[in-house]
Amino acid sequence: MIDFIDTAADVLALTIAGTISGDDLDRIIDRLDAAMAADGKLHIFVETRGIVGIELSGLPAYAARAWPLFGKLARFGRVAVVADQRWLRAGTRIESALLPGIDYRVFEPAQRDAALAWVEGRGGATPG
């Protein structure tokens, strides 16, 4: 299940929980594509809650649509991931090391509001 959070135009913010479906992945890419049509940096806020899996059938289409975004990495600014599961926080830290130039920060659920404020440029936040 995915819910988009209303925020500034240069921020893509969402909460995702449970099983990630192919439809969820399509909706994320649709939003990313629309946000990339504007000029400037795009900042990302992702909050995860109890992720239990991902539908494998949706991955090939998602990968095909996501691949062109690698050519636009310089357009990504602040990325905050708020995860209630340790494995997701660890995986995000690994991803951030593989994508230099993007300012990733990983947060625990108690730091959610500070993480969103940081992504929106409303103040600093210390990741957990």
C-alpha cells in the first residue's frame, strides 16, 4: 500500500507499507516522471511501515521505467528514508554509498517529522 503526502512541488513524499505491488511501483515512477519535468532538484521522503515483501511480477516493468533515472542522478537532492525495520535502514545506507552526490539520511520512526522538515528544507535533522 502506498500513500502520497502533500508537500512542496520539489518534494516527492510517500508512505509505503505491507507488500509493495507493481501498481505501487508504477504510481511512484509516474510521480517521479512528473516531478522530473520541472527544473531544479527533486527531494525525496520515503516512510516505510512494516514492509513484508514486493510482488516480483512488477519488477521488470519498474526496472525498465526506472533505468533512465540513473542519467538524472544530479537532479536528486535530499533523500530521507524513515524506516521501522533495521534491514531497510541498512539497505538504504548501502544504496546511499552507491549513489554519491545525493544527500541521503536514514531515520527511525520517532524522527519522522524532523526528516520531513529536512527534506523540505525547513531545518536540519540528525539521522538515527
